[in-house]
Amino acid sequence: MTAKRIVSILLCMLLCVSAFLVSCGEDSNTDTSDASDEVVEINPAAGFKDFNDFTVAYIPLDDRPVQTDRVKYLAESAGITLKMPVEDDYRTILDAINGVENARGGNTKNLLNWLKEQEQNGVNCYIISLDQIFSGGLVNSRVGNNGNTNLDESETEIANYLVELAKNNYVVYLDTVMRLASTNGYKGYNLNEYYATRAYGSQLRATLPEEELTIENIVAGYRYGANDMEIPLMNVSVETGAYCTATEEQISEHLAARERKLNIITYLIEKAGKDIEHLIVGVDDSSANENIQYNERAYIEKIASSLPEFNLFAGADELGMMGIATLTSSLYAKYGEKGNILVNVVYYGMGQNEVADHYDYLTLKETVDRHLSAIGAKQSDDTGALQVLVLTRQSSLDSKDLQTNAKELVEQLKKNLEANIPTCVIDASNANGGNARIVSDCILSAEAPIPVGKALAISCWNTVSNTVGIGLSNAVARYNYIKNSSDVSDASNIGFLKTMTFALIKDASYRGHGSTMSFESTANYDDPLNIIKNIEASQILGKDIKPIDHGKKISVSDIVLPWNRAFECRFSINVQ
């Protein structure tokens, strides 16, 4: 780490709160574009104690709640103050919001200027989405840059600044392997184009040996199948089984966007090298065959293998939360002499060695293992460690049905909560790539209320990889904080309550009732008011993993759909 200023790294880990210093803390629910707060350097000999009054500058993948609200709540629960640019600079506007002509991504120029302001004001720790800073977000990264595949002048300026930023600061970079499909409802692309591009990308390609893994060779194989025959524009949809057709223009734009992303990550790795503290790459919406992503994944693994920390797995929506979790693990372990978090994983069902779901290329166990590795957790047989209870998909090897396995998981959860064993629950039972609610239904409908607040995470969001990443991030980041911090703040407890409230209302209640979900009704066991009553009555795990009465009142209101998409709702959470 000779290229880094040790003072800068330690600064990003601890801010003194004596009367002689100026705090840089901000309310993480407010706009954080004002970077005028002073960050004061401290004596490096002080070491790293905890995350209280600790600031991270974060550029999210996009403006969806999973990348913003949930990341803010998680940061709060780990004692971290999160600074973010103004929302309009990282916002994605779909066709359905303002029409095709006004669809757009974030403002990369403004984001670069914002980063420079943070560094000038002394912020030394960053989580940065490369898709956002270079392309204006995940969706906009899929449509190319007017057919350009190499870095233009403005992109080169961004890349060179990120290289310099990595030299003197602690930076976690987030990136994605572009998914197989275009975006439905963005810049004129509709569901037909989604099916057509996904079918085109899913076709088998010839796999390249390591010595031939170059961008030039990968791009040369984009249009050809494993049989060396050119892939037609009409293919059978993976989802519907019907024929669907993309135009030559659409395929050309799609392939140019893929090539551009490879050039961006290559430039950054070659220029920054080992100054990159951590690179996390999520493979967006894949499939379990040797598709167009296969050589791209292998290439990135090859060029990133020399970095201090590099991880690649299926999934994109969990990246922001993974950034928070890996940051807590890395800094506590490297600079706090606290050691890595130990995690004991228990599977319910026999599906852990099958592909996680239709949007993954790894088995469930591989998905869990890679996410744990990315956030710095070590697996252990110690049943007193942080325990992760995972419901798997139904397998032909399993003599029990999903309901039976779920009930056994919930019985173990009850025992763990009674014994104050830190626990994370993950429902990975939906093989089709959608929300699973079996475990949450068992928990919420139990005759005797299960004190959900004593669990560190309950996760059933969207695809299996997303579910795994979000659940593990929530649990590991909070566990790191309450286990290792010198003090657990009341603000962090509020952040944890928001984390749990959002997870259960959004992923269980809203996904069960959709637009009919009511914030006033108690007719259904999974209505928000019933969930809130449970959380309010529950103890939570505080400092040194000891249960405490939090004494808070929770209310929710103002549900909105930021992208006009049913599964991405946002609502306000007030904790008093």
C-alpha cells in the first residue's frame, strides 16, 4: 500500500467528536449535495475504533429504492453517515415517465464534479458505481454511447480521476457484466425487444481459452454461435418459447454497449491496478449456459485477478448494499484488528447444489459463498456464530415439500432468537427469479408472534442472488457494528428498525398485496400495521449482541412507484 497516504485511509475510518473538532455527519435521509462540511484529520496512531460519525461518499447504480433508501438505512444501522449527490444527477427516467424523447440517465459531468468536491472537503472513503459515473446508470449503460465503443474525452477524464482517487483514498468500485436483454420501456425498447435481445444473448458461444481472452477476440465472437454460424436476428424467447426478432440496428447498439463496458473496466484496472481497494462485479440477469456473458466474465476475472480484493457473482440490485457490508468488514478486519465475521450457513431443502434461479449461472451454494466472500465473512461450523438460515428451491432429491422445510427453518429461527444467536433468514425458494414469500408467510402468520426485530435480516427480494446479497449485507454490516463498535448509537438502532421495516413491508406485504396493500388495515397477518406492531414489540440486538428494548414507535406513509414499476415501490418510514 505504498502508493496510499496512510493518514488519508485512517481519516476515512474515524472522526473525533471532541469539542475541538468539526463533525461531518449529516442526516442520511436528507439531500447531501452540500459538501461544505469540514472533515478534520486525526492522529493516525488513534487507530480505527468504530463507524460512529464516519462518512462515506456514495454514487449509486440508479435511483431505485434498493440502491438508495435501503442503502441509506443499512449505512445508518452500521453507524455510517452516507453522502450522496442530488437525486436528479443519478436518476433514470424511463419512457413511461416522460416519453421516449425525454428518457435519460444520470448526469456524469455533475457526478464527477461532486466527487471532486467530496475529496476537496476531506472525505476519504467512497463507494462508486461505474455504470452510473460513466453511463448515467444501469439502464443507460445498456444502450451504448451513440455506437462509440472506446472511451471518449469526457470518459477518459472520469477514468483518470478515478485512478487518482484510488491512490489516496479507500474506494470500493461497483460494476456489472451487462445483462442479456435490453430494457423494456427505455428509449423505445419494449417487451419484444427485451425478449429478442435476451434470446440473442442466450445463444451458446464458443468459449475462449485464457490466453485468447482479449476484448478483440470476445467481440469477434459476439455474432457467432458455438457452431461458428452467425446467430440470426430471430430466435426463440427464453421466457415464452415463441419466436421474437430484433433489428440489426438494435443488435448493433446492444453489442456496442457490451464492448464499451469492457473497455471501461479494462482502462480502469490497467491504470489504477493495486490502488483499487475493492472491485465488486455483478453479472446482471444471466442464464446457466455458455452465453454471450461467459467470455466477458472470464476476461474480467483474468484482468482483475491481481487486485487486492475482487469478487464476481450473479446479481446487480444488491451492489450498493454489498458495498456498505464489504466496507464494514474490510475496515474492521484490516485496521481495527477485529478479525473477520464468522458465519454458519444452514440450508433447508436439498436445492443448494442446483442453479439458484432462471437468472443465475451459479448454484445456490456458490451464490451464497461468493456473496459471503465479497463482504469479507468467513464460513464456520460454529453454531453460535452469525447463523444464516436458507430455504432452497424444491429439488427432486428432497422428500419434503417447501412448506415443511420452511416450517423447520422457522422453528430454528425461534430457537435462535430465544438464545440471542444473531440470525439472517433468506428465502431462496423461487426458481423462476421472483419474490419468494414462503418463509415470511410462516413468520408473520405464526400464532405466537415471532420477535422479528431480534433477527438481523429477513430477505425475500426479487431474484435469488438479489435476495442473498441483500440479506447477507443487512446482517453482516449490522453485526460488524454491534459486535465491534465502541458504542452503539441510538441513530444506528433507528436505521436498523427502518431496514427491517422496509424489508418486511416491501418484500413480503407489498409483494403479496400490490396496489391493494393498505397502511391502515389489520385484516391480514402481513398488513403493514401488523408487521409494525411486531417490530415495535420486539427487542433488538444491541452492543455485544445483547438484546435491548428499543422503545420506538414506527409509522409508514406515502407509497410511490419511482419507475412506474410495480415491484419497486418506495414509502416513507418515521421512527420516533
